[in-house]
Amino acid sequence: MRVKCVICDKIDKIADDLPLAKRLRNRPIHTYMCDDCYDRIKLKTEERRQPKE
């Protein structure tokens, strides 16, 4: 299955039998993010949630 990242518009290919592929096919509200964008957002979120001293 071909999927497109909602942030960077990078096109990836994922296996049709993965749970993610089924979720994307059956529920159009779910979106796909590539690993690079996912990791970048994860790091930024963790930095933001750190208590400031």
C-alpha cells in the first residue's frame, strides 16, 4: 500500500497486511506520518514537557 506523509509529503510503501494499513483503509480520519516526522515531533514534545528549572 502506498501512503503519503501528511507533514512532508514523502511517499512510502507499507505492507497491505499491517494493522496500520487496515486502519488507514477503513478509517479516513487516520493519517500517516513517516518515521522521520514522527521522531521529530516526539523529540519536540518531550522537550516541551520537560519541567523548567
